[in-house]
Amino acid sequence: MSMEVAVADGDNLLSSLQSLVNSLQLRIQVLSLFRFSLIFSLAEIRFSLKQELESENAKLSSRLSNCTCSEKEKQLGGSSANSMESESGGTKTKKKKSKEKASGCDTSIMNHQCKRYVALKLMYFGQRFYGFASEAQMDPTVESELFGALKKTRLLVGDKKESQYSRCGRTDKGVSSVGQVVALFLRSNLTKAHSNHENSSEVISGEQLEGEIDYVRVLNRSLPNDIRVLGWCPVPIGFSARFSCLNREYKYFFWEESLNLLEMESAGKKFIGEHDFRNFCKMDALNVHNYRRCVSSFEISPTDVRFEGKQLWAIKIEGSAFLWHQVRCMVAVLFMIGQGFESPEVIDVLLDTDRTRRKPQYTMAPEIPLVLHSCEFENLKFNCSSEAGQALREHLTKQCQAYHLQAAIFQEALLACLPTSTDQSTSNNGAIKKKAAHIPLMSRPTEPSYAERRAKLNSRS
């Protein structure tokens, strides 16, 4: 009897377990159906949201293509004059920083902004630069630093060619300037005056200055310490910083060093007028075929600087245009005259290219003392705001103080040197030292003439 009860209990337990399994399977099926339904619903929602976003994006793109240049500037992250000035001054958002890291700027955006053709007056201390122009593929150059600042401040419109860039002069490696002039299109903060016939961007014309970007202040915040913008001026589109220049003035500084200044000035006056200066330049027979240039003024005058009882002097030369290395070659021959090695008449001989067809070989004067002092143009008045002018004066004052400090340190080193005996200025037998051997210019080996250079170029072609 007990066996029958046990079997019955086992059957009941098995039946209960089977019922539980069936119930669990049913629940799994229901959950699977619910999961499938949920996934399907989410897919539908995602598809619907995607369609809505694409539709909204199309509407915004349509509105963007029809907006004005000022609206487009705001929507694409462009800045106003004030925001641009603060960007170049220091604090920047992460978005702006990421834009600065990108090479160059989006010219497709910049070409739709207002712009104006302006001239910039520059100063730079040339000692660390490989000249002004960047075509020599040697860095740094003044031009490469300038365009780096133009890109950083978002002032540049397109690339160098699109900006119709021109420069007044190409100073050599080490040469400085306090009056270099360049011209190019820059972004403007003013409203349009008329449309440019060459592209769709808006061009600002006229002398309007109020409300314009403070180009001097903005650029000087991004330029290195040895380059500064001194002023800017609106110019007509046909203006060329090179060909519109009426007069250029160079200064060459030198210590007196027992030079015969009267003889040098007498010889220098012979340069005045129009002459063929092929014997006073580095000849470029491939690109230059006319070596006649006009010198309008020449003078030698003292400066306010003295050191160890010696006076610093300056040679000032003015002319409409100059050849490659012309001023440094002229100064080199003048120094030979001042030292008594050559007579002033050697200038006449070298200027007579029928008599002297080949340039004698001589070393031109060093480049560091040469300064492009000024470039003159008709009806050009450079502007500088009071705020930018004050910042510029403070900067130049600090630079002068820094160089005077360096000079003081070198002078202390000079004073710390061991004292020299009084007889070291003479030779061992007490005789005064003789002047270094000098070969007269007209007895030296000569360079090929222009005709010989052209013949060689033609034979190669």
C-alpha cells in the first residue's frame, strides 16, 4: 500500500514540474515577442528622427546659402573686429585654438567677406632674417613672419596671389628697415561700397576709417618683437607698392675710424644724377637688362651716438630705384676712398661703362648697418590709432632699453680686460704700423661683362 502511495506522489511531482517547464517556456516566448516588438519600435523611432534631422539640415543649409556676409561670418565662427583683437591678444576658446592649429585659413569663406586694399608701413631689425622676400626658400624671412601673422589674425583674404600682394623693396639678408611698404587686400569691418568685378566679395573703397579694424594693433600683437607695423593707409586697387613708389631712401651707419669724410662726401656727390651702375651692383643678367638708375641725393652726417670718443655717422642716399646690392657696393668704394686707398676719381672711372666694361672684384660693405629708411608715395598718409601708437612706442622703448643693456654688459667686459701696454700700437722696433696692403681697384681681376654674361646664357639656351 505504501508503494502505491509513493508512485502516486512521484507522478504528481513530475506533472507539477512539467507544468512549471511549460509555463517558463511560455514566458520566454512572450518575452521574445516583446523584445522583437521593442527593437522594431526603436528602429522606427530612429528612422523617423533621422528623416527629421536631414530635413532640418537641408533647411539650415538653404538659409545659410542665402545669408549676407556678416550673417555667414557669425554662423561659420567668424569674428568681429573686437573678438579678433581679443583672440590675437591671448584668451581663446578650444574651438579657436583648434582652428589656429589648422594650416592656413578657409579661403572659400574669407573670399565672401568684406575686404579693402591697404598699404602697410613696416619696420624690422634684419639681423636674424634671410632677407625680406620669402622666395629664396630660406626661413625665417620678414615676409614669412608677416603672412604668418596675417593668417593667425584672420586678416588675409585668399593666398598671397589672390590678395594682389606687392612690396616696395627686397632688402637683403641682415638689412633692416623703418619704412618698408607692402600693399594687399585685407579683411574689412565696414559695409560694402561697390562690388569687385573680379569676384563676388565686397570691396571697401574710399578713405573711411571710423569703425574699421585696427590693423596696426591687431597685427602687432601677433608679430615677433623685431617686426612692427607702423601704420596703414587705404589705397586704390591699381596701387603697387613697388611701381607706385616715387623715391627710396637708404641710410648706412658707420664709425668714423679716422676716415677722410670730406673726400668720401666729395666722391659720393659724383653718384648724383642718372648713371649706369653696373659696376656698383651684383649683376643679374638673366632678369635685369637696364642698369641705369637715378640718385637724387647724397650726404654724410653725424648722428647723436658716440662711443669711446668716436662718432657714429650715416651715409644717406636717395633715388627712385636701386639695383641688387647697389648701396653696399657704393659704400664699399667710398670706404676705400675714405681710407686713402683710392682717389675720388675712381668713381668717374667706374661709372664710365664704355671705358670700364668689366667690374673689378671687390668686397661689398657689410649688411647689418644698412637700413631702408623710407619709401615715398604720392598722397599716401599712414594712420595709427592712439591706442596702437602708445603700444608701439612702449614696445620700441623696451627694445631700445634691452639693446642698451646688452651694450652696457659688453662695455663692462671691455673694461674688465687686461690693460694693454702703450707700445702695442707700434711694431717691435717702435715704428708705426703700416696700412694693410691694398690692390688698386683698376688693377684687380674683373668679373664678366654684361655682354659676356648674356652670351653665356644664350649659349646654354
